[in-house]
Amino acid sequence: MAEPQNKQQRLQPHLTRVLHEMQQAQQGTKGRQELIRRIENLDPAEPRRLLVYVANTDHPASAVGPAEIVPLGDALAPMGKVKNLDLMIHTFGGSGEIAEKIVEMCRSHCAGEFRVVVPNMAKSAGTLIALGADKIVMGYCSELGPIDPQIRIVVSNTPQLVSAWTFIRARDVLVEKVNQALAKHENPAAYLQQLAAIDPIFVTHCDQLMTFARKLGQKWIAGRLQASGAQPKEAEQQADRVIQFLSNVAEHITHGRLILAKELKKHAEPPLHVVELTEQDEFWQLLWELYVRCEVFLKSAPPKAKLIESSDVSMTLS
């Protein structure tokens, strides 16, 4: 009886391996990870590791949030401390606090240059993550966006995301109208009634969210400039200029407005270092192929919310 049992024990690993390979083939994992290795080894003189974080922006659970911290940690752990690290990210945004944690996690595994690579979109909290990198790598269709936080509200039983700045602006406009009416000896009752409907605690929360996003971006940009030799005051002034541009909702008008590489370079260099790749660039072509493969996988049935992947690890979040 011992011999058949030993044979069965020898067969089992093969069965598990074959089933695992079949599952990987169906999910396209092997092809994506081979492509990640090609990208990592594209320049032997400048070795770097690549971490992929792609969200399915059609999925209701696609926002940057705490659920991805453990998968990201598991993907970074086998890398150890690497010389250079690239984070390829595609997201509509989400939690600014988690964006801060993602940057700190990546930097703790990177001894040299940390880059954020944007194949398509890194909006809102995704833009904040990009501000935490030493360089931002963008192609002809890559876009960042304004960093004004969004608040989820319900209007006519329909959930909507509205800029925190919009609530602050509405309060400020009403206060201004009240003061104008009083200066003209007019009755401000209509404006006071509207002002009373605005929850001051909620508006204070909106103000805190706006301040947090600005301060976080300023911290990363100024810190990087000081590390390069800039004086603290000069670094803060340059960082403020970039943050003013990215948080100026009045200028951008909508939260989803695209900020392409050329516009970012115009308004944010030299504080930010933007690497703009041409469509023909070999690195860009490989990145775009990897991104397309991720999108196809995430949107195939059943749809998945996020993919976190390296050459060693692959995890999906639903």
C-alpha cells in the first residue's frame, strides 16, 4: 500500500501545478508578468523593479482605499530594498490618506529613484501619489488631474461626487452676498436662509480635506527640492506654485479635467520632473501593452475592481 500512496503524493504536485498554470493562462497572468520582466530589463545599465496598480474605473469599488494596502505590501515584500522602483498606476482617485501610505510604502522599498508611471489616468488621489515620486513618466495620452477632494452626497436618491471646494465656495459666496446686502442697507434674509441650510461642521470637514491635499503635495515637493539642495523657503515657494495650479478648481472648472504632460511641464517644472515619452518610444509601447492587458483582464467576466501585480506576485480585488 505504501508504493501507491507514494505515487499519488508524487502526482499531486504536478496536478496542482498544471491547474495553476491553466488558471494563470486564463487570467493572462503569465503573459503580463513576462512583459513586466521585459520592461524591468529594458535598460541593463539602470535596473529597476516595476509594481503595477491598475483599477477598473467602471467598477464601483475602484477607488483608492485601505483594501489594497495588504496586497501592495505583499507585492513589495519579495522585492526587498531595490535600487529603483517604478509604480505604474491607473486610477480615478480615492482616499488621500491611503495615497500617502502607498507612497511611503513604495519609498521604504526604494533606495534610489522612485518613479510613478501613468499609462492613462492618475486622477485626484492618483495625482497626489504622482507628486510623491522623484519623476512622473507620461505618454501622449497620459493625464493627471486637479487634487481637490471629492465628497459623496445623495441628490434625488442618486449618489454623486462633488468637490469639497464647491461647498466651501457656496458658503463664501453667500457670506459675501450677505455683507453686500448689509452694505447697501438691503434685507439679507434670503441669503441668510440659504446660509443657515449649510452645515458648518460639514464645511469645516471640506476645508480640512482641501488643506490636507495641499499640505501633502507641498510636503513631498518641498522635501524633494530641499534634498536636491534648495533652501527651505525657496523649496516651499516652488512647491506652493505647483499646488496652487493643481488645486485651482476655479481655473480647472471640473474635477475630471485632464492635465496632460505638456501642461504639467509648463506649470509645474522644475519643481516636478516630468518625463514625456513619445508614442514610438520602446518603453512606452511596452507599458501601453501591459496596461491594455490589465484592462482586458479586469473587465472580462466577472469584472474585477483592481489588479496589483509584479513579476513575482499577482492579486486582484473585487
